[in-house]
Amino acid sequence: MLRRALAAIKGELVKVDAPVDQLVKDMNRSIAEADKFIQSIEKEPA
């Protein structure tokens, strides 16, 4: 019974891990875009 429970947990971890990896990549891309935008605003003359 414990083996089945551990196998089920491991299976769920694999299912969750891939979407989390993509989420982190998407967030990093968004942060980089926001940083570029902020830098462009800071360079504009007042």
C-alpha cells in the first residue's frame, strides 16, 4: 500500500513539475520584458 501511495505521489509530481517549469520560464520572460520597458522609460528625457 505504501509503495502505491509513493508511486502515485511521484506520478503527480511529474505532472506538476513540467507546468511549473514552463510557468517559471514565462515569468522570467515577462520580467525581462518589464525590465526593458522600465529602462526605456528611465532613458527618456523628462
